Amino acid sequence: MHERMLAGDLYRADAEIAAGVDRGAELCERHAALARTDPDGATAALRELLGSMGDDVWIRPPLKVDYGSNIHIGDRTWVNYGLVALDPVAITIGDDVLIGPNVQLLTPTHPIDPVLRRAKWEAAEPITIGDNVWLGGGVIVCPGVTIGENAVIGAGSVVVKDVPANAVAVGNPARVVRIVGEGEGRPDPDAGLQ
């Protein structure tokens, strides 16, 4: 069943899958317990929990995952309180991503057919968050979604389909309301910081 789960096929939870969930919960609890008193220990717990994690990543607890091992986070990403990242399959988060409080990254799906659903079959579709994306507080990203680099998702939005690079998307369901382009009179990001 574990191999079926990772492949995105229909699966049912079994003892191996349950053990992975228990491991994820234990490491999330360890990270939370160490975050204030032992930042190095908290980082070590995250490195043990996650499939991969870049440099200068900060995740404020509580963090909730299914397994953790299917989550991959790039460099310099910052995650605020209360991330829920359900990862039967891959969740890939790029470099320099900002994730607001109470964001949900949800890869699991359940059959529309009530007989299969009652029989506890489920599946999952991966989520990809590009570099330099900002997910506002309370954003929900649904299974199978890719959010392109530099995109901004407004607070409280529910993302049910892909969002292109450089887009600003808001609402439920999230809709692109703007594309941020070059030459918009952007200020120098380093101005006044000398």
C-alpha cells in the first residue's frame, strides 16, 4: 500500500503507513518542544523529519504533517505558525518562499464514488510551490496544484488549479487578478539599507 500511495494510486492505510504517520507526529512534537530553547535541536528535528531542507529555513511551530519525508523545502524559506502539510506524495517548496500562518498544503484526495470512499480508499496528487512565492495567511492549496515562481496568493484563498509565475491570485476559488511584470517602476530592493 505504501508503494501505491507514493505512486498516487488508490491505497488504504496499513501498518507501514500508520508507522510513518506516527514518526511524523513524533518529530513535529520534538521540533515544537525544542524551537524556543534549542534552535539547533529544532533544526535537527526538521532535517530528520523532512525529505530535504535547504539552508536558512525557519518553520515556526506548530507544524503538522502526515509523514514529513515527502516534503522538500529550498533555501531561505520562512514558514509562520500552523502549517498543515499533508504529504502522502511530494510537496515541493522552492527557495525564498514565505508561508503565512495557518496555511494548508493538502495532497490527499478521496474517491467521488461513495462505495470506494466508504471502503477507505484514498489517493494523492503532488503540490509544487515555486521559488519566491508568498502564500498569505489561511491559504489552502489543493491536490495537484503548481504555483509558479514569484506568485502571490492572497490571504484566505483556496487554490484549486495551477497559478502561473508572477501572478497575484485571490479568492475562493483563487483567480489571477494581476501579473506582476518587469518595468513597473520597482524600487531598488537595497535602497537605504547601507
